Amino acid sequence: MIEHTSKAEDDDDFRFANNLEQRYAEVKIDVTVKYIRGLPHVTVPLPSRNERCQFALRPVSHNVGDFLTMLHEEDRGIDRAAVLTKEGVRISSACSIENLMDDSFWLHINDKQYHVMPPIRDKITSEELTKIGDVRVLVAQLYEALHVGEHQIKKERELHEKLEELNSKITPLEKRKSELEMQAVRRTNILTWVGLGFMSVQFGIIARLTWWEYSWDIMEPVTYFVTYGTAMAAYAYYCITKQEYVLEDVRDRQFLISMHKRAKKQGLDLAQYNQLRREIADVQQDLRRLRDPLYLHVPAVPKKYYDECDSLDKENTQSTKAKIKNILCAATKRLKK
């Protein structure tokens, strides 16, 4: 029984090999694969138009499903398309193009079968990848040491020039604005004391009528309506301004109203002034980022030293030279090994 079974298995293998040979002999190799700039370009004959079409595939991001979708979109006459291994096993749509190109495969389009034999590629070993990675790191460090510091100094100078230009533009506006602020503050203080005087006068009138002219029995309803009228005035202020009646907010509102009215009369553009202030703040923020110790790859220093540009430039130059020496020493040691 064992000998009979082994003979039957040998016969099946022989038949399968013959079938494969017949299929190789009958089918023409019309599908070709070429690597152009590292990307596989597959040339496939389209059944409807009876012409060849080339498809550029990305080995990592594309998969078999994407390739079959491209075929269907290019030729609507393709009813069935599948990719099989050389043993006749269907390949999943999730299989990447990189894995598909590692070995020959069958491409079935409708009732035609094409045997595809991708060209042999030289694979990079892990040791070679490690060496290439080390070289890339060294080149990146050397480039940073040679160019990043120079670029940083150039960028800092450009920001200083822009800051000087903005300061020259905003200086005359600052003078006019300071004069208007003084006038607005004076007017706001006057109105504040006027309000206090009005309240004092009101208190004196009510006291006079209570203790000299009339009695408390007569003045009590009057004081109630005065208090209620004050509450109505506060609520009316909220209805008009949509803000709560808080004394500090009322003072700031009056200051801004007076400030904008006087600026409009004298032709001062506050919108331009605010835009210049925002641009100056952005430039100063960029300068702080450039001088940050983490960005400069130097130890942290106190904040008071941020404005000492000359000493900072010297430190940058010294650190750049030290970086170049260290990188060159490391590269020399690795090349000797």
C-alpha cells in the first residue's frame, strides 16, 4: 500500500509538471517588467483595444489590488483579472508590489494567461544598510555644522533688519499715540470725578430733604425710586453695551471711546499701528526662538544674556568649529575600520 501511494504521488507530480510545461509553451510572454528610476513599469496587452499599455507601480505603497484596479480602469472590457503564483495559487490583493516582484507569477486577464518574469534585483544586506545609514548621519551632521549656523546668523540679521524697519515706522505713531493717551486718560479721570461729584450732590439733597425740609416718612419712597432708577440705569447700560456694569470696565470703555474719537480727528490710523505692533511681536518671537539653547545645541543660559548678540555669535562660531572637528574625527575612525 505504501509503495502504491508513493507511485500515485509521483504520477501526480509528473502530471502537474507536464501541465506547467504545456502552459509555458502555449502562453506567449507578452507582459514585461522593466525598472525605470527604481520603479517597476509593467507593460500589459489590453484585450479590448488590442494594444499594449505601461503601468508605473510603486513597490511599497502599491499592492496587487491597486494594480488590478488600474487594469480595470484602463480597459473596461476586462471582466476578470487575477494574479497567481507560478504554482497556480491566487495572490492576495493586499500583497505589496515589492513582494510580488521577488518571483515570477501568472497574470490572468479574461481568458488569457500571461507568464510574468520580473528582472532579478540585487538586494541590499542589513550590514550595507547600516553602513549607508551611518554615512548619511555623518553627512547630515557635517552639513548642519557647515551650513545651519551660517543660515541661522543670516536669518537673525534679516530679522534684526526687519525689526529696525518696523521700529522706524512705528516711532512717529507711538509719539502721537502717547499724546492721545494722555488726553484720553485726563478726560476719563475728569468724568470719573464728575460721577463722584454727582453722587455727592445727590446724597446732600436727599439728606437736606430728610432732616430739614421733610421727614423720613416722606423721603423713604423717594429714596426707593432713586435706588430703583439707578438699577434701571445699570441694566440699560448692559442692554446697550452687552457688558456687565463694572466700574473698571466702564472706565476702560470710556477711555477707548475717547481715544478713538481723538485719533480719528487727528488722522491717526490705529489699525495700522496695531498691525505694526503685531508684526514687531512676531519678529521678536522669532528672535527668541533662534536664540533658544535647544535650537543652538548649547547649554541653557540665563534669560538676561539673550540680548547679548556679539557674545552669542562668538559662541556659535566656536561650537560650529568643534562640531566639524568631532564629525571629521568620527568619519576618519570609521573609514579606517
